[in-house]
Amino acid sequence: MMGEMKPIHTKIKEAQFRFLMETTTDGVWIWEVEADQVVWNEKMYTLIGLPPQGIEANLERVQSLIHPEDLKKYQEMIDAALETGNSYELEFRIRRSDGQYIWVLDRATVLKDNDNRPYRMMGTIADISDRKYNELWLNGQKQILEAIAKNAPLQETLSLLINTLESQAPELFGSILLRDPQNNCLRLGVAPQLDPNYNQAVDGVAIGEGSGSCGTAAYRKEPVIVENIATDPLWKNYKDLALSYGLQAAWSVPVLSLQDQVLGTFCFYAQFPSLPKEKHHKRMESATRLAAIAIERCQSEAALRENEQRFRCLFEEVPLISVQGYDRDLNIFFWNKASENLYGYSPQEAIGKNLEELILTPETADYLRQGYHNWITQGIPIAPGELIVKNHNQEAIRIFSSYVLLYNAQGQPELYCVDLDLTERYQQAEKLSELSTRLKYLHRLSTGNYQDFEELFAAYLQAGCQLFRLTTGFIANLNQEIICLEFVQSDLPLKPGMCFNVSDTYCSEVVDHQDTISFGNIEDYPKLKEYFPYKTFKLESYLGTPIIVEDKIYGVLSFLSPEVRDQPFTEADREMIELMAKDISRFITDHHQELKRQEAELALRESELKYRSIFENISQGIFQSTPDGNYLSANRFLAHLYGYDSPESLIECLTDIDRQLYVDPTRRQQLKDLTKKQGIVYDFESEVYRRDGEIIWISETQRAVFDEEGHIIYYEGTVEDISARRQAEEQLHYDAYHDKLTGLKNRTWFIDHLGQTIHAYQLQETGLYAILFIDLDRFKIINDSLGHLVGDDLLKQVAQRLQTSLSGIHGESFCHLDREIPKDTLARFGGDEFAVLLTSLSDPQEAIAAAERLVSLMRTPFRMGDYEFSLGASIGITLGHQDYHSPEELLRDADLAMYQAKGQGGGQFVCFETVMHPRALARLQLEHDLTRALELEELSLCYQPVVCLRTGGLKGFEVLLRWKHSKKGWISPGEFIPVAEEIGLISTLGWWVLEQSCRQLQQWRAEISQGLEIVLNVNLSLLQLKQTNLVEQIEKLLRSHHIPGDCLNLEVTETSFLETSQFDASILHELKALGLQLSIDDFGTGYSSLSRLHQLPIDMIKIDREFVDGIETDISKEAIAQTIITLAHNLGAQLVCEGIETPPQCCKLQELGCEYAQGYLFSRPLIPLSATQLLKHPHFQQAINWSSCGCSVASYST
């Protein structure tokens, strides 16, 4: 139609209409019906949220934008307009481009053509959302308030509220949480559009800062608006939960009561980050007010129901308050449980009946009817008061009644009567009156003036018989299973002192239950008829209770009678006898306590006498003193200890203990401070002055005595004289750090002192110090030969000489921290070893100079009686430096240097060099291996022939010791024999060699000939010579191996021979008596005293190889050899030369008259097998053949 030609006036109208479309504030639309095209003006696009010409519309497109709930009525309205041609107005919801719906008012008209056919519809659209939402909100509020007024369930009311709000803002989800005051958290109220799993997760969220929007809002009592849950810190712990359900913004408002108490929270959730608009703020504010009204109304209703139930329960169930309700004619319409209990009628029996028929007496009925009438007509209330009524059994009951007048909904009066049963009160009053009378009676008994227990308890028993109307009473004492009567009031033949088995008396029930037992008729306890009281006295009634003394059952108070009581014992009777038993218990307890007090007083007097005796006679000082320094008391021993005649004299003279008594005036203050801190101090040692000025050591034990406020009143304690102990301790300390023999410092002190020195120099990092380690040469020989007494005196002289020498080197000291350290320190390490510490050296040369001086000093002979000794000393020097951290390191290196000096011949000093370490380790290893050589069978013997130079025959063999190490191979005797001597192994090796030699001789004699004339030369050490059982041991060896003594020639060094002769030459003669031959070995190398040589029983002298080497050309050696040979011949001894290696040497010695020789010229040392082969040779006695011209010697080859 739009394309058809129209009349001019129609075009004008259309132009005008288009002008209106462009200028109007409403949306305008035109629908061309046949073309099904819809045209919108710009306002219409804006209303929908689209840009101009944003869509090409038709009716179907328009209808797709209409809310589904409104679409049907919209279509019906369009159809009606097209059919009738009438205009219309319609309100409906249309969806904007952002997905939100708005309410619009559509006013439309229909244009028809000449054929009355509609060809166009057009109309205007106005946004009426605000008005419509306000109308819906007001209508929703009305529904919510009506629900509250009708007491609808809270869940239903709050759901209605949320649904109403969500209809106002479809893009939001509403939630209400309710406060749980007991757990201070929020519980789920309603949230119909939220996921149930999310609701379950936030149920119970804590009220507090940082608990999301709702928890924080409840905590702050103010709105909390969170635009973006993902970034807001309040949602730190909950954001993952919320975001997982598509919730990105949360606006929470607390729901507050009129008293500003938090009832819960309201929250709007959005699915995109956003802030609330003004309309949202208004709706949330209104929602919280409505929610508060609903919640408070619900709480009020719950409280009202609770109170109603409480009071209903009070009226109906309270056991002691009877409540009845009467109408105007006193007909009953309310009757509670207590009324049933009081009167005996159930509610079914009572309700509907007249009050006069049930409980009122005629007098009471007239009173109550008249009072009811006066109250109704004149307003005069019925006065509360006591009444006499009757119960179901027609028994009179005394009650106290109060009245309440109410009017019901019909305006009819209702009288409520509240009754209290006074029966028990009157009974109690009677009991109290009776009890009061009895108590007065009991008081008179307990306060009476009695001469003794017998009179007192007799009064009690007499009174009990009267009160309980019984004929017999007694007080009995329980002793295990026996009960004995102590006091008796009876006509029966019962007397004090009678005893029974408790199990055979009525008292057994009291004892077993430890409670009051009573019966007025023994038929109640038929088993008691078998007991003694009934069998003997037919006692029918009994009342008894235990007497408890000091929490234990002492006995039983009992009353009995042969008569059966007409009435049972009452509770008052039980209470009375129990009171009497308590009185009796108190009297007995007081009596026991009095006895104990008397015993305690006696013990106290005895204790005081004993304490006074101890105080006066104990051999220990005892005192009490004031804090300011005066003695309050002291015993005689303390006075005498301090030099005073009496305690009184001590107390009078010592008025300032701190200064008069203690050597150190601050000492007592220290003791007081310790006592204040610890309460008691033990073994506090101090120096004090005696009266005569003598200083003694004491040990104090002291404690403080305090008053109630915690202030010290005085001190008390004991004093012991420990002077002797201190002296002994000082002596022990001295002995611990000094050498007893020389008085020098010992090894322990030296090492400790050296450690301090090392520490001091490490701190200073400057200066020099040195260690001199001294070992005396030849001291061991002198000590072993002349005895320990001579050796000890010699060591004392050495110590004195060393000390005197050192005092001339340095005389100063240096200071380390708070301790002064002497520059030069001398100590004896033990045996013949000494150590010197030199400090504050300016140059290493000073240590060397000191060592030179000491070496020179030790060369000077020492005189001991008739003897004069030249010792000599070997000194090892170690210079201290920063690499040394311990005394052991320094001493180790000094010791190594000392051994190096000793190894170089002694009598000199050596400075330590690092190269000595491997040597020392090798030496230590050698010592270790040598100690195991015998065990590992590494040692063996070989035999070097000794030849006669005259006949060329074989005289015998020198036995030589050899060592083949399992790893190192053969080790020279010159290397291991000195080690064996130093470590004390030489004696063990010597005996082994001697035994093996005897065994070898025995074997040769068995294999070759028993008459074999062969002599074995065996070395004997000085240590063996000094053994007291030497002769016995050798004799045992000869006997056990069946060999004669002349087969052995014992070789002893020249020095050993002389030293042996000095202490006991008889040993040599005893050896000779066994047939043994004795030889001096290495003659000419020692320090022989020729004046003694002729006294020794010598068979042979052996010339050392030192004089043989070069004898054929050296005139001086020839002269010495000649002298020795002549000397030997003059002494009646034969000569043996060793080390002969050339024929000229042999010829020269033969020329000089030497009888025997040995050496490589004749034979090297032979192993046992070779020696055996030699001995088995038929001409072994002609081993050497001489040439008449050349003096040639034929070697016997093996």
C-alpha cells in the first residue's frame, strides 16, 4: 500500500505524520499489513536498544521481542483491532537488545481502505517500566504484609519477598540468610533462583570481616557492595565457589531489628561485574525493612507460643500448686494435675461438677459464694486465707487459697482459685516443736556438769530410754568382729565389759550399713530372732545408730525393749538418736584429742630437753642471727669454734658479723642474697677470724625464717670447721699438679699450662715460645744396676740443677687475660723425662741457646757417695707457631726431635723438622710389629762358626737372631735390637733365643753324638742378668734339654759385666757353678774399670770388630789388640776376634797370639740346616788348613 498513488491530501497527512515520528518523545511504529513490514522511528530503536535501522522488522520479528507471558494477549489485541478496526491500549513487556525486559504502553489504531479492509496499523510505544515496577512493588509489598499479618510461615513470606524483588530485577538473584545467634553465623533462609549446591555451601558462613559480602555486612552492620567477586579481598576465601556458579557481583545489606540487632542479610547477586543503581538501592532498603518485620514477627510469635506453652505447663503440670476455674455458679471448668493430687479427683471426674459437691464444706461454700458475689457486684476481691476443705475420702484438708477474677470473651466472670496444701507444713511444725523440745533436752544433757564419762553417758542413756520409751540403752565399742559394752542403762543382766560377736547382735545391721536401724516389732526382721538378744532376752524393738569418731566407726549407740511398740519409730526419733550419737562422738573425740594433747605436750617437753641437749652438746656450731648482723643465739660449740668462752660472750662481742667475723666483709651479704633467693643454702664456705686473730675455714648451712607478710625475721643455721679439709684439698690439689719426688710441676699441670699458653699466643698472634723435651742418657742403666734409691737421688739432683739453670735464663712472666703465666716452666714428665716451656722469646736462637746450656750442664758429672756419674741429656726442641692447636701436638714433635737426638748418640739437642713425622711413624710401626714377631713366628736363629786359629778346628757357633718381616723382608739386627731394648722386649727375646739354642743343642746331640764338643755363644742382656731367678731359669733349661753347662758360653757386654759386679757379682759365680762359660762381648768399647776386671769369673774376651778392621796396616790398632790379648792371657782368659774378613787380618791376629776367630773369611752365619750339615761333615774339626809359608786360611764353604 505504501507504494500506491494517493491523493494529495493523503500525502500531506503522511508528511505531517513523518514529522511527528521524528519529533515525538515516544516510539512510533507503522505496520504495513499486506506487505508485513514494520517501520520504527528513531525513538523506537533507542527504546529497544538498537541503532537506527538496526533491523528489518515484520510482525513476527516484533512478536519475538514480547515477553512469553504477554504474547498471547498481544496477539489477541492485534487480531481484534484488525477485525473491528477499533483502536486499543495494551501494557506488556518487551525485550531490549541487552536481554532485559521493559514495560511499555502500546496505543494503536487501524487504517482501512475504501473496501473497509485494514491496510495499515500504527501506534506509539511509551516506556512505563518505572510506573509498572512501582505498581508491582506496591502490590508485592501488600501481599507480603498480608502474609505477615496472617502469620504465614517465615519461609513462605521471605520467598514471596524474593520473588517480588526478582520480578523487579530479572537479571539479579536474591538471597536472604538468617543469623544463628548461638553459633554466630548465617544460615540459609531463602534463595529460590540460586543453585541448591551453592546454597548448601554458604549455609553456616561465619559472621566476620572477610567472610564474603553477607558475613562482612552482618559484622559491620552496614551495606557491603562488591562490584567484582574475582578481585575483591572480602571474597578471597569464597571467590572460587561463587565464580564456579557464574556469580560475579554481590550487593549485601544487613537485616536489622528495631533494637539494631542483626537478624540476617539480604543479597542481590549479578552474573556480571556491576554496581547497583538507585532503584536497586531503594528496593534493597525496602526489602530489608520487610524482612526485618517478617523475622521479628516470626520470632515474637515463637516467643508467644513458648510463653503460652510454658504457662500452660505451669498451670497444668506444676505438682504443688492446685488451680481450679469456676463459673458464676461455682461449676468447675478447669482442674489441673496438682488439684487431682490434692483432692483425689481426676479432671474427667471434676470438670462439670459443682464445687460444693466435691470439696467444699457448707461453711466454706457460703463464704466462697458470698465472696464471689461481692467481687462481681461490688468489686471487693476475696481475701486470700486458710480454709478447711475435704478430699475424695471426705478427709479434712487445710489449704491456703488465693483468687483471681477474669472475664471471658463473652463477658462472663471466671473465678480461678490457687490452693496450697498446708497439711505437710502443719505436720512439720508439729515435728519441729517436738524436735525443739528434744533439742533443748539434749542441750541440757550436753552442757551439764558431770564428774566423768560414766556419769555423762549414763545421763544420755537414761534420757534416750525416756525419749524413745524403751527400757534398755547402751554404748558399745567395736573392735574388729567383737563388740564390747562400755556404758549400760538397763534392768537386764547386761554389764559394762561384756563382749559379744557383733554378728550375733542387732548391732550387726548398724555396722554393716553404717546407718541408723530401727524396728518396733522384730517380726519386721524375722532373721534377728536367731540372734543373742532375742534368744536370751526376747527383745522385740530396737533403735541403734553408729558412733563415728575421726571418720571411722567407733561403736554403736543402742536402745531396746522387750515390748512391741504400738507406733513405729518416726523420723524425729532417728534424727534424735543420731544427734545423741554425734554428741557422744564429740565427747569421745575431745577426750582422744585431750589425751593426744597431753602426749604431745609430754613429747614436746622431752623433745625440747633433747633439742637443748643436742644444741648444747653437738659437735657443730648452731646459730640464729638477725639480718643486720647480730647473733640472737649460739651454742657452746660455735662459741668455742670462734675462740669465745661462752655463747653469751660471743653474742656480746660480735655485734657486726659482716666485718668482725668474715675476712671478706662482703661474704655474708653474698650468703644473705643466696638465702633470700633459694630459701636455704648448703655448704657455703668462707674464711673467718677467730677471737685471737687466727683465720680458719668454715662451711655454713643457712635458711631464712619469714613472717606472715614474707619478711625475713632471722636466719638460722649450722657452722662446721673445714680448715683441715681445706688443707687436705689444697694438698691434694698440690699433689695433683706436682711431682712427689722432685717437687717440680708434673705432666698434668704442664699440659694444662701449655694449653693456656697456646691459646694466649693464638689470641695475640705475635711472639715466640718453645718446648724443650729432655731425656737423660744412661739413667736407665744406672737406675737398673744401682737401684731405685740411687736413681731417685740422682733425679732430685738433676731437677735442682735444671731449675737453677732455668732461673738464670728468664725471670719474668707475661699476662694473659686475668692470669699471669711464667715465662719459663719446668716439669717432670715421669722416669728420666723433663719438659721446659720457654715463652716470650724474641728469637728462636734463644731456645737453642737454652738447650745448649742444659746439654752442657748435664755433661758435668753427678756425685752420689763414692760414685761419680756422667749422664748427659738428649733434648728435642719444638718452636710454637699458629699451626699448633693442642699441647699434644707440640709434645709429640718435641718427643720426636728428642729421639732423633738420642739416635745420633745422645748428649745433644735436635730441633723438630716435619720430615721426622714419617720416621716416627715408621719407628712406631716397627715397635708394633716387633711385639708380634714371636707370635707370628717371624724370628729365627742362625749360627756363625767360631774357629780355632791354631788348629783350624771348629770351636762352636755364635747364635745370632734374625727377623724376616712378612711384608718388609729381612730387617737388620742393628735396626730392631735397640728398639727391643728401649721398649723392654729384649729380655723376652733373650730367653727365647736361649731356649731355642738349648733345643738346637739337644737336637744335634741326638742326631750326631751325645759327646759332641760344640759350644754355642749366646748373648745375655743386662735385664736378664738382673732377674732374681736367672740362675734357676738357666738350670731349668739345661735340665729340661739334657745338655751340660759347658755347651753354653754366655756373652755379656763389657758394661753389663761391670754393672753386674757392682750390685751382685755372686750371680756370675753361680752361673759358673752350672758349668757355663762366660765371655765379655765387644771388649774395649765400654768404660771398663781394670781394677775390677780381675775379680770377674771370665773365660773368654771378645775383641770388637772395630779393632780388627785395618789391623794389618794400622800400628795403633795392632798395639791395642796386642794389649788386650796380653791382658786376657794374664787374666787366664782366651781371646776371640770377630769380624775377620781377609787372610792378612787372620795372620796378624794369629801372630799376636789370638786363639779364636769368626768372620766372613771363615763363614757367613748359617741356617740350622746348613749348620747341621757342617757338623755332620767328617772333617768339620779341620775346617781351616794352614800353609807353612803363607799363613793361608782355608774357608769352609757351605
